Amino acid sequence: MFLDAVWAHLGMFVVGQVFAWRYARSGRFWLGAGATALLWLALDAWLVSRYVLALAVDVQVGALALLYAVVAVTAASFLWAAVRRLRGRRTRASRHRDALACLLRGDAAAAVAAYRGLVWSDGWDAPAWVGLGDAERRDGQLRRAARSYRRARGVDVGARLRDLIAHREQLLASIRDRSGSVVGRVAGPSGASSRPGRKAASAS
């Protein structure tokens, strides 16, 4: 019977934990931590309902269904990300050059699209996340740029780009400070403010 296959359930838990650990160790900490928390919650709920409270079968099945669902989603998402990374490896260098060319000629929108394609094909590509942050910053998407720099810092597990990312974050902070001072000057004594445009926010 399915419920009596205790070692199979524990084995599935271990499989899910391995993939969650891989996520956490590769810079996707919160994703791995969230999967780990759900795995332990499902396992504990099943063990308590089966061996401590002796609850009905449908309650035990619900806990096991959660366990298997978390394992399936975690493993499938990691493996699919690995497949995308492998498939995009051959063209990665040329795509980086194309994205950088868009950025250098001032076409921020095209650079954003190009770098988003890169991070989609490889979510662990720290230089691509930095490039995406640069493109978003120049396009005036300051919140998205901050998120991209945080992702770059997270997946840069070897800290090879630590100084570069810190410089980009400082630059972004200075742009935000200048944007805030512009709003303050425009508001004047009456307090009526007008929001600066994209180009003002992305002047650097």
C-alpha cells in the first residue's frame, strides 16, 4: 500500500532535500530555504499524523501529497534550469557581446531584452545579472536594477564580482539620491511635487 511505503517516502524527502541544498549552495538561498521548510513541514505532518495521532488516511495522504509535490517542483525546476544552461552554453559568449553592444550604443531597451534572455538561459550567470542591472538602470528601471544586482551578488558564490557589484550598487544609490533631491527642489514650499522622468533618473 502507498501509505506503508515508508522508505520510499523518506527517499523522496532526501531527493527533494538534495535539490533544495543545491539551490541554496549555488546562490539561490531563499529558494532552497523555502523548499527545505516545506519539505520538513510535509514530512513532520505525515509522521505526526501517522505515528503519533493515528489520524485518518486522507490526512496522511494530504501530507504526503504536499511532500511529493514539493519534491517534484524543486527537482523539475532545478533540472530544467540546468538544461537551459547547457543548451545556451555554446552561444553565451556571442550573446553577451550583442547585449553589451546594445548597451554601449545607448539602446537600453534592447540591452534589457538581451540580458533577460541570458539570465533566463542561465540563472547563475552573475555577469549577465550585472549587465541586466546596468541596462535597467540606464532605462530608468531603478527597482529592477537593484533586484538584478542583488541576484548577481547571490549567485556570485566565489565573490569574483564583489567589488564590481558594490560599485554598481553605490552608483544606483547616488542616482536615487539625486532623483530625490530633484523631487525636493521641484516640490518647493507648497509641497506639490512632480516626478522626474526616466531620462533624469538614468542619466549616469
